[in-house]
Amino acid sequence: MITPLLASELTKRVVVTLSGEAVAQVKDTVFDFKAGRITGFTLSGRGLLAGPLKVSLPFSGVHAIGPSAVMVPSAAVLVERKAVLATHEAGHGQVIGAPVLTDQGTEAGTVLDVVIEAGGSGRLIGFEIAVKEDTDTGHEERRAFIPRGEALAVSGRAMVVPAHARHFVADDLPSFGAQVEAFRRYTARPSHLTPTKPEETQA
């Protein structure tokens, strides 16, 4: 079962070794958006006055991302800070406010946060988005969660998702994991078995 986490919730999360030693805390999450995964974390020391550390944590050194900590085998997996930052842009804040478009050109909303999968995969599974809706009293904005496709396209500052992802939107984070699983099942079906209405795949 997929456990979704907001990338913003990883900030200041403690980095703990399997022996129980707290070695740092997360400062920024580094993503490869085209690959759809975390590539590592920049780190800071612990405590109110602690600043950025000269070391960082590549995702290859992560044992698991848990509900309250990022687990690593030992402090030996930490590398120079520039090794994590050299290839990709740091921080989920790079995409906050960017539009989310379907591959049919429809705007689904704007990015509020990035959603990742807890555990050891480091996969980016979707976005928390602000959706504008027309109501009797005017325009209203609500928060929702939309899954990403396996081949996420990045067009300028826009994130492009498959059109059928809109059928698997969740209104809250706890239910989003089930929607991502349903989305993956739907996407994996051979085209001749794919139902006409994606809603039929939802529980």
C-alpha cells in the first residue's frame, strides 16, 4: 500500500542512522523531475541555531523515508554538498506555483507541493494542487491531489500529466495513496481491456 508524503514535510525531518544516531536534519529535497524521483537532500545541523552542513545525503544512501525520520545505514553515506547539487536543481520550491497541464492542453491547477512515496523508492507520485472552480457565488479555490504519469513531461515551468490522471484526483492526502494505485492499474492495462470510463477502476 502506498503511503504518500508531502515534500514540504521532509524539511527539518531528522536524519537517523540504523543504530539510532541523529546525524543531521533535512534542509532541502533535491529532485530530478523528468525522472520523477528524489536524488538527495541538502542538510543542516540540528537545533535553532544550526546552519547548513557541508555534507549532503544522496538518495542512494537512504535506507527509507519514514513517517518521522529519514533513515540511513550510517553517517558514512554522507557526501560533499556539491555532489548532490551538481546535477539537478534543489528544492521542491522550484515548482511551487507552476501550472499543471494535461497532455491534452487542459490546465488542472497550480502546484502547491510535491507528493512522494514513503519507503525506499524515492518516487514522485503526484502533486498537491490548487484547483479553481466556478460556483454560484463566483470563483473558489480548493486543494486536491493529482497523480503524475510515469513519463512526466516538464515544459518550461509547467508540469504535464496524462489527461486520465484527472479521473484519479483525491481531496485529501490519506486517500491519495489508493488513487495512485488505481491510476497505476488503469495505466498498466492493455488498451483493449481499458474501460471507457476511468471511474470504473476506482474503489
